Amino acid sequence: MSLIVQKYGGTSVGSLARIRHVADKVIAAKEAGHDVVVVVSAMSGDTDRLVDLAYGIAVEPCGREYAMLVSTGEQVSMSLLAMCLVEQGHQAVSMTGWQAGIFTDELSRKARITDVDNSNVNKQLANGNIVIVAGFQGIDEQGNITTLGRGGSDTTAVALAASLEADECQIYTDVDGVYTADPRVVPEARRLPQITFEEMLEMAGVGAKVLQKRAVEVAGKLKAPLRVLSSFEEGPGTLITFEESPMEKPVVSGIAFNRNEAKLTVVGVPDKPGIASKILAPIGLANIDVDMIIQNVSADGGTDFTFTVGREEYQQAHDILKAVAKEIGAKGVRGNQKIAKISLVGVGMRTNSGVAQKMFTILGAENINIQLVSTSEIKVTVVIDEKYMELGVRALHAGFELGVEPKEEFDPIKPNVASKNAASTATDEKLI
Amino acid sequence: MSLIVQKYGGTSVGSLARIRHVADKVIAAKEAGHDVVVVVSAMSGDTDRLVDLAYGIAVEPCGREYAMLVSTGEQVSMSLLAMCLVEQGHQAVSMTGWQAGIFTDELSRKARITDVDNSNVNKQLANGNIVIVAGFQGIDEQGNITTLGRGGSDTTAVALAASLEADECQIYTDVDGVYTADPRVVPEARRLPQITFEEMLEMAGVGAKVLQKRAVEVAGKLKAPLRVLSSFEEGPGTLITFEESPMEKPVVSGIAFNRNEAKLTVVGVPDKPGIASKILAPIGLANIDVDMIIQNVSADGGTDFTFTVGREEYQQAHDILKAVAKEIGAKGVRGNQKIAKISLVGVGMRTNSGVAQKMFTILGAENINIQLVSTSEIKVTVVIDEKYMELGVRALHAGFELGVEPKEEFDPIKPNVASKNAASTATDEKLI
């Protein structure tokens, strides 16, 4: 007997018909002999309705009460799913976050899970029940209801799966897996049968919306085996693994991109020690997350200090920087909201230099100017003018041959060596 | 410092504007120096929306999950009210049933409060908070969320008031008090400044919708001082007292009526001991509440056995009786759904005979035939053809002079005896 945790997002439970469809999938898993724990989000639209009520009654809704209000969304969807399962002759119980033992810190609206007491869930599983748990919510030490912030249902599922030592945590969503790039931009994009946890983390961090970064972090920390699947289509989805497969290690696994950021440069900063922290400290105090940071010595001896922020925080950051620039004697502040960020991600980069160089060559061939670059062990990120984003992504997808199914290095039918050569030829001949 | 428990029904919190209005009333009580606990129902319409979802997904929604679903309605209204209070600079916290320590038995959809652990509420009051509690819900010993059934918010307020030893439990509703009769039927009906608990119980039991009978029962058992007031208009409302005032003891305090019942008669029942229980036992097993029961020896030696049930249970009861009648050798079953029930209620009846006689005379003068009669110490109830209901109620209201403000027996300005005589003359001249 194995234990599976399934998570269904808001679109998957967005209507009574869809809840019935989810019930069918849950029943199929139960009838295949698994113990099943299901984590659900609120019905799509319901959270927005509740948020509208909150902002209709208060300009700045009290955090504790906001969590109290919004957490009702999952309580509705979970009880409807449980009803549907009971109606079809199965044993099912729904549980709120506190009933399922999801403990969090006290940040009402952006709480983090601190502990899972799975005794209640385990008891209900032992009684033969399918257990439906409200995603996105928990309880703090004082007994207040908390919410985990957007995407929190994924985190609930992952934390529960880890605590229950589930055999698999299946995240059902409206796409059928993780792709080499967003198929809406790159029609040739290919679903990845698997991806490493580190790659997934980098992908989520730079805009691949399949999984929330926080959920991937928790999965990584707790070593919960994750799979992303579609609620609407059958298929194996994408498995997020903790070991790198020795069989298949492409240099680049996928391309992530977004245009949700903006770039700010403090121009002509006097080149003194500690100047970077003088610039970034007030930004941090305003709770603005800073992403790429680049410092260049400029021609006239001063330094240009550049970083990116979320676009919705651009104006606030700009205002702060203008004051800072004056204070530290810099020449001024320059900003640009029309940027896009593109990242290549792949664990193969560790042992394969030249990815950045090839990336620059491909973009250069399309006359796309690179404004910023940053690299990590398994990622190269560039910032370009946003109007070239689609062009750049498609060129990189083609240039790195991400649409081509990688051939397995081991093939029992053909002789091993021949197959290996064929594969490397196929890969090499399109390298610039 | 006194403690007030206020309860606002679904209409009173039916929109954001109305919630703001409730917040004003709560703040006024707080600023008058009271500790305030507020019990709220779900926003009007919200419960219906949730019930529709439940019956959309299941023909017979599982009770546990139904309570889980429907209890979100109060969680929404309470958090919105708390937000509104916080936004206006007051300290307020909302609490679900379980957070407020409302313990119930395990009948998910019709649970009864078994205990109140007020420690959490008291702690928050001691911290200077206005405490908003979800009505209509609690938690059973297994930690399942339960609901109290329709009107349960009144019961929550009364039970909390008793547990906290509140100075007053104020039930805010869409009428400004308890009337001598429903003003929609009797325009001359008069608001009663006070009514005894026993009278209120009888009134609630026979269709006066101001307070749920269960809430009045709990108030009586726990001796919680109750007041019914309007959410929309200023005014003292009606105080429900536990002592009968020596000053004012009208024979009849009010008239209650309803047309929600139906009458069933098993005709020609063989006159043997134990036959009544043979008829009523299967009705009780089907969870059908029986109200008036009358047994008459009929002309041909057998007995006619008559009782009333809720109209929505008429068909089911009729089917059961047909089988029972055959089994016990009765002649048949007769039924009538077009009946109405009218009751006169008043503690003065205890010491004043002739009320029933006067009632029959007034109805007889209007050519209204009386089908059934039952009496208690402080109530006389008749069943008549439903088409005469309004006529009968108005005739009784006029005949018993309920629209006339009763004069106080003690009047310090005029000589005592003269005033007494004037009052009794005014009363007597309209008898019969």
C-alpha cells in the first residue's frame, strides 16, 4: 500500500463539474490501492470575491482578519469535494488547515509552515478515509488562522507529503508538465519527462509558473518526491527528481522568462567601500526584493550600480533611490521598465562551459542587445529589451535544440557504441 | 463596567454598507463603556449560495461536510465586521465557533450546544478587544465543525451571554421588538415593552418569528436577560423578563399564528389501550414532529385520532398513517393541509378563566369554525380553515384590545382608585 498526496489548484476545482472530475481522479487513485490525501485550493474566482469584500470594507484590511476571511475559500472547495466522494459511496473527510495540523508562524497573510502534526490525518487514513485538506492555510501558536500567501496550496501539499512520507506528491494543474519553454511563446516546446529539483527551483525563480518557488524550496528541503500533471488530460506529467539521471544530462533543460521586472541604475556613484549597502539597505527596509545586482566602473572613475526589482515596486524603489543618490553624492538615477529576463537552466552546465558564450552568439545573431548578465552554476540569465523577448526565447529554444527529444545513451536493441555516436552527432551538428 | 452580548442576523450584515452600520452600533456600545461581544449570522443570501452548492454536488450532502461548508458563511461576515472595526481604530478580533469554545453534540447539521469554554473570549476581552463570534456553529468532541440549525445564531448569543454572565443579550433583527401580533397582518399591532420568558417561549413555538424557540429555551434555562431590538431603527425594543411585573399583567399579551401545519386524522380507530402510541411511534421514528394531538370518541363507538405536523412533512406522515391504519384496523386516514393555527398567549390567563370562551365567541361572531383546540396554562390554540386566518387574527386582536396601550395601575398624578376604575371600564366595555 502506498500513499499519494494529490494537489488540485483553483482552476481544477473551479466549478461543480470540475470538482466531480477531480473526484473521479481521486477515486481512481484510491481504487488502484493507494491511500490518498488531497489538497485543494479555493474554487477559481472565489478568492478574488473574498479579496474584493475585504478591500470593500477596509482600505488596509487587518492581516489576522484577512486570513480568517480568505481561508474560507478552501473550506468551501474541500467540503464540496468530500461531499462528492461520500455521495459516490467512498469514505472521505475534509480538514481545515488547523484540523490537519498545519502549524505556521504568525505572519497572517504570508505565513510559513513551521511544523506538521499529521496525527489527525493519519488517524483518518487508518480509518479508511480519503482525506481532503484545505491548502493555503494553517494555524499559528496562538490559535489564529493564517494563510500562506499565493501558491501556498502547493506548499501545503509538499509539506504534508514530506510529513506523511508519501510515495509521491502529485501537483495537478492546468498544464500537463514542465516544458522546455512556455508553449504559448514557443510552439515547439517539449514536455520534460523529468527535471532535477535544482533546475525546477531555478525555473520557478525566473518565471516558469508551473510550481511556486516556495513549494519547490520546501520540497527540496524535505525531499518530497514531486510530480506535475494536468487535471484535464491523462499523462505522466513531469517528475521532479533529486538525483541526476546518469542516462540523460542535457546541457540546457529549459528556458524561463518573464517581463515582470524593471531595471534601476544609480549613475556615477563615488567608488568607496560600503557604498552598495548604502544603496540597497533602504530598498530592503521598504520590503522590496532585489534580484540581479551588477556594479560597473564607468569611464569617468565613478561606478554605475544596477539592479532589478519587481515591476510593481519600480516607482517606490525609484523614489527611494533618488533620495539615496543625493545623499551619497551620485550623479542620478536611471530606470527602465521595458525589460525582459531570459534564463537558460540546466544541471549539465556544471560540466559544460560555453553555454553563456553560445547564448550570446544566438542572441547577437538576432541583433538583440544584452543589457545585464548573471550566472549561477546551473543558470545563465540575461536582461534584454522586452520587445525582443519572444524572438530571443524562440531563437534560444531552436539554437539549443530543446524541441528535439534527446536520444537515450543506452539502447539495448542497437549496439551501444553506435547509438552513442549517433546521439552526439545529432547534438553536435547544430552547435554554432 | 458591564458586558453586553449583541447578535446581528443575516439581514443586518447583508451588505458591506450594513456591516459598516453594525460597526457603528458596536462602537457606540463600546464607547458607552461596555465590554462588547458580537455574534453574527452569515450575510443574507450567502447561506443560500452555499446550500445551493451542496445540493448541486450531492443529492443528500453528507452532514459533516455540509456543516463544514455552511459554517464558512459566518466566518466571512465576522471577519469583515472585525476588519471594519480595526479600520476605524478599534481593537477587534473575530472567532470561529471552535475558537470561541462553543462545544456541541455530534448532530452535524442540527447540533445543540453542550458547553461553552469562555476562556478565549474572556482573554480577548481582558486585552481590550471587541470580540466577534461566528453564530450558528460549534465543534464536537472529535474536533468536527458543527452547525446549530436555522436560527442557531440566536442560541450562540444566548449561550455565550449566559456563560459570560453578560448584563444583557441584545438580539438585533429586522423588527424593532415583539409585537402583540405580526404587524403585516394586524396594522394596529403594538410593540410590547416587555414580555415574560414563558410568553416568549409560547409565542416562538407557535410562529412568532422574532426569536427562535430553541434560543428562548436556552435563555430560560440559563437565565440570560434578553432584549430584541431593530438593527435599522433606534428604540428600546422588547425586554424578555424572568419576573412577572406586578404592575401590568394583561390577560392576553400577544397573538401568534402560522399556516405551516397540516392536520391528519385516523378515522374509526378501535378503542383499545395503547392505540395512540401504535399510531405515533412510526411517525416519531421518521423524525416527524407532532404538535397538537386530539382524540375523540366518534358516534359509532370507534375513536378519531387527530394531530398536526409541519406541512412539508404532511405527505410522508400521510403515507405512514395509511399503512398504520390498515394494521390497527382503522377505517381510514383523512388529511387537510389548508389549516391555520392561532394562539393567544399571556401569563395573565393563569388567574383569569374565560379566555378560551371569549376567543370562541369572537371567532364565532365572524362565522369561523374551530377545528381543533388545545390549551396550556398560558396559551389557547385553535386550528381553523387557513382562508380565515387573517380575519380571525384581526378579530381577536381587536376583541382583546391588544392595540390599546395598557394603563399602569399605579399613577402618582391622579388618585389611585379613579385610575384603576377607568382602566377596568375601558377593558370591560369591549368584552364579547
